[in-house]
Amino acid sequence: MSLADLTQASLSRVASAATAEELEAIRVEVLGRKGTLANLSKDFGKLSPEERAAFGKDLNAAKQSLESAFDARKAGFDSAALTARLDAEWLDLTIPPAGQRPGSLHPLTQIQREIEQLFTSLGFAVLDGPEVESEYNNFDALNIPAEHPARDMQDTFWLDGGFCLRTHTSPVQVRGMKLLKPPFRMIAPGRVFRNEEVDASHEHTFYQLEGMMVDRNVSVANLIYFMKTLLSGIFGREVTVRLRPGYFPFVEPGFELDIQCLLCDGAGCPVCKQSGWVELLPCGLVHPNVLRLGGIDPEEWNGFAFGLGMTRLVMMRYGIEDIRQLQGGDLRFLKQF
Ligand code: FA5
């Protein structure tokens, strides 16, 4: 077979090779050390110098055109193989993993459960009250009549028919007095709402935990005992507290129990508004008017009440510097607890 015929035949075999393996077999057969082209060059010695030069040129040209045909065809097979592999190994990284992912309790729920456990062990019942509350229970029954200036301190969201979003958990005191006969002890955790300018320590929607104890001869010493038990239970360490006079129409005397800011150890930071103290636990002895409106004779019974700022307590315990993170819905934040 002439060199030209051989080249032509080989090129068409390359073009019709069905697989990379078949192509490689053809390459070895034609271009290999013992292949057809190599065989042809064996006859070199028998040629005259002129013929040799011409044949050598043709042989080189044939070799080059075959090599580039092989390379091109091989590149085609390679890229087809790569595409097939990418298709086979393709992963959708946005598909959620199979099975259930572990969740966790919101830090507020964790603290609420701890406090409930602590107080039930001290003989307190856990009560629940509605978030949409009557104006009467939220204000009037707590000794805050319509024109009382204390109403301005707790501006809220009003609904038709004498209802509002409760501004504190104290209306559950009113419900508790009607539900339970003295002597009794109760707590009431829950969500409350205020028409509030939101900042690092103020939310329009936050959580409080109300407490009330009604018995005979309840004193401020009893109140302080329970508050200290509560705080050391929650923080698991000694916290510095201070008691200031505080005014709430439903207690007399009334106090503000502040704790030294645990985020800055009293040095001053955005959470404590640079004061070193965080207002956490307003409390006092229940006002006789409130007992009377709750159907309890203040001559026979008295008691204490407190309204713990549960959201602020969570911030203190976990060192959270901005209250907005707690209800921001960012799971990356919540997964830390
Ligand atoms: C009250 O709501 C009274 N009902 C508390 C009370 C109950 C006093 C029983 C006496 C007897 P005050 O408005 O201070 O009080 O709120 C109580 C706590 O809720 C505060 O100490 C604070 O920790 C928290 N708090 C108040 N406003 C906000 C707010 N906007 N965001 C987050 N926490 C708040």
C-alpha cells in the first residue's frame, strides 16, 4: 500500500473510532514503534539519496497529519468522558440533608423552665394569662385608674371593646386572686407588649415573669429571701444586688431590685446604659386596694409581688449585648444556646 493510501485509510479509521480504547489501538498499529509507518521506513536504505529525501518528507508529513488527527480525536473522547463524569457526580449542595436536624430550646424557654422548676419546688403554682387583656385587668384592678399618670409609663397597643395587648404580666395577679384561695403562691411567665422606642435593651415585645405570694404576715424579709433564691439559682453565682424605692401603684412599699451588670461587671456598657446596673426585678408588698379588688380581705391577708424582666435576665445570663438578637429569627444566633 502506498504511503498516501495508508495515510488516507488510517485517517478514516481514526474518524470512525468508537471509543478511546479503539483509537489507542489504531494509534499503536499505525504510529507505534513496530507500526505500519515504522515498517515503511525500513526500506529507506534501498532508496537513492534523492528518493530518500523526498520519501522522508512525505513520511514526516503523513506522520504529522496522523498525529494531529489522533490528538484531536482523543481530546474529543476526553472531554466527553469528563462531561459524563461531571454529570454522574453532580451534587446539589442546596438539598437539605436527609434525616432530622437536632433543634434546641430558645434561651428564653430554657430560663422560663428553670424558673418554673425552682418556684414549683418552693410551693408556687404556675398560671397562664391571655396576651389580649381587658383594660380593667391590665390597669384598673391594679390600682391604676384611667387618669392615673402611671398609665403613661406603659403605653400599649389598643384594641376595640376595652381590650389591649397586656403591658405586663401583673394582670395575672388579678386572675390568680380570683382563681386561688389564700394562702397561695403563684408565678405567671408570659409575653408582654409596649409601644416602645426599640434600642439595645428595649423591645416592643418581651417576656416577664410575675410572682405573687398571699399569706398572713408576709414581710419584706420574705420577699428578699425569695428574690435572692431566684437570682442565685439562675446565675449559679453570687450576684450583687441593690434595692431602691420604686413606685408602682399596685404595691406599697415598692422597690426596684437592680443587679450589677454582668456584661461589664459594673463598668458601664450599652446594655446597662453606662450605669453599671440593670433594672431587673421590680417588687413590693401587694397594695391593700389590689387585694380588695381581687376579693381578698386585706385585714386578714397580705403578700408580696414581683415582675421579673425575663428577656433582660436572659441577656445577663448569656452576655447578649442587644435585645433585638433574641427575636431576630436568626438560627445561627439561636443555635449557640
Ligand atoms: C412592671 O411591668 C411591673 N408590672 C412589675 C411589678 C410587678 C412591680 C409586681 C411590682 C410588683 P416595669 O415596667 O418596670 O414594671 O417592667 C418590669 C421589668 O420588665 C423591667 O425591670 C425590665 O427588666 C423589663 N422591661 C421593661 N420594659 C422593657 C422593654 N421594653 N424591653 C425589655 N424588657 C423590659
